[in-house]
Amino acid sequence: MKNVIVFFILMLAFEVNSQSFEGKLEYLVSTEILGDTLVQNISKNKLIEKLKSQGEIPIDTLTYIYSAKGDFVSISKYGSIDIISNFIKKNNLLYTFIGDLNIVSAIDVTIDLEEKLGNPPSVKKINEKEKIGDLECYIVEVKWKTGIYRYYFSDSILKIDPELFKDYNYDQFYAFLRISNALPIKIEKLTNNFFKSTYLLHSYTPQKIDKVIFSIPKMREDRTMSNMYINKKIFIIK
């Protein structure tokens, strides 16, 4: 952890003149089961494995690449399968590509599903702080009916313009950024009586990003499948 914090300090020198962070972040990911009960007669461990296989839970590491204009890509792996999520700001969709599959799901990030269903979450900066290495981090807690996210941030690194994400209500990301004005150092995701995932920043590199990384293939929407979801669209790669 000391090496990580030294790396943070060195990188800070390159970031101070940047209005909004552009570059690469790598998070270490861990997931733990909360309790050992069954869910609809299926063990939680089997459900976790299923979620991992679908790309819902990243394995070991998760890499984010941010542009200065608000687009980003996240990259993880399940075995040898690449799982890539691509946020295109101009249409507010977060596309997820899994390996060689030609079916692509795209989350409409303007929608917080629980809020849409009449259960708006609470978002607040809580009083306690936590030291992560040598960084003193503040915490923003988002509490939904079905779970809790805790975003940890520092006011000294990873500064970002929250207005780049003003329509990003999914995971209450914009609400968090309005408080933090910075990307998270750590994220804890707790699903009630199910599992807890922790994302801990391992390294980051401010750098100019080639916009070609945010390009997506030609696709057509499958409206029949899209109509099955409130907050998703389904596309077929041509």
C-alpha cells in the first residue's frame, strides 16, 4: 500500500494542471458472500459464480479509461473472456460487450431503477473518514432499498468535473460526483443479505487518451428484447 501511495503522490504532479482527470485507473476487486443461506433454493456461491460468468461482478481487477470529455471504458476478465463496458456520453448508454458474443446490452444511465420504481435512494456525505494508505478519504453513502454503496474519495487526487456526468443517475454516480468532485479511491457495494464487493484503487496514470478506444461497432437494436427492460436496450452487432 505504501508503494501505491507513493505512486499517487508522483502522479499528482502531472495532474494538478488538468481540469478533469483523463487517463487510466486500475482497481483491485474482491467479493465476499454475506452468510450461507439459500436464495430461491440456490446457494449464494452458485449465484455469485453465475453473476461473474455474466460479467456482473469483475474478477480480480477492473480497469477504467476516462476521457476528458466524460466518456469511459471499463475492462475486466472472466477467465479468458474480455468484458468491456463502454459509456458513450452523447447517448447516455453504457454498452457491455462480452467476449465474442454479438448480443450487446446497454444500460440507460439516466435511470436509477429503484427510483424509477418509486423507491428513491438517499445520498449523503457521512461524518466518518477512513485512511487508505496515507490518504484521508471522505465517504459518500448511497442507500437503496436493496443495498448500499459507499464511495470513498480524496480531495487531493483524481479531480473531475461532475457536470460531465450530469445525466448519469445509474448507481447515483452523478450525485456522488457533485459531492466529491473526484473519482473514487474505493467503492464498497453491499447487496442486502447477499454479497459485498470492494473496489480498491491500485494505480492510476494521467495520460492523453486516443478517442478511438471509445468507438463501438455497428449495431441494430432488437426492440422486442429491449421492451422487456425498463432501463436497458439490447443490440445485435451487424
